[in-house]
Amino acid sequence: MWTSALVGAALVEAFGAMPDRPIYSPSPNVLLPADGGDGRPFDIVSLSAVILGRSAPARVEVLTWARHKAARRLRTAAAAYGIDRGAQRRRVALTLQRLADELNAAGIRLARWPGAEAYRMRDRSGPRAAK
């Protein structure tokens, strides 16, 4: 089952992989690795276009957030662009939750994301696991 945290982690992982892998888009909302490798990490980016709309401001903001988080530049980007980080955090959280809800409603399985099992294992071993 998708959660907002899992959607965020999947988006950040996709953007973290992009600088190292050539990708191309043969049609709108489709991202494929040019090297023929596993394209599943990029599915979440494509699905965000289907769910939110390709040019929707909420999608642009959440993808920009994921890109900056993958590059570990959230604070730098916020300062450079004059972004209120608290307001951005709230908007991104709402968008991630909307994506999670829509993915679950559509029956899109978590297993499609290659990092899902590692994320679940990490989540179980954390301090919240005992609660």
C-alpha cells in the first residue's frame, strides 16, 4: 500500500538516478532509459503526470522538490528562489498524499517500485518499529 512517504521516496530515488542514466521520452508521460536498463524507477514520475496533469502546478512543485531533495539542495534552492519552506512542505505533503491515494485507488502495486522492499525493511527497523 502506498503512503505519502513511499511516494516521496520513490520520486527522490527516480531523480537521484537521472543524472547517472540517459533517459528519453518517446511520448508524453513516458520515460525510458536510453541504455535499455530497468525503467521502473521512472514510472512514478510518469504516473504523477497521469494523476495530477502534466503541467499542473502541484506536479511541478512536487517534482522540483524531489529533484532538489535528491541533490540535497532543498535549503539552497529555497533561499535562492525565496520559497517559504514551511508552506512548501505542507503543499508537497498534500500532493504526495493525493498521489498515494490515487495510486492505491487505481490498484497500482507498490512492488513496481524497485526500492519498495528496501524502504519497507528500513521502515521496520527504525525507532518507530517498536510502537
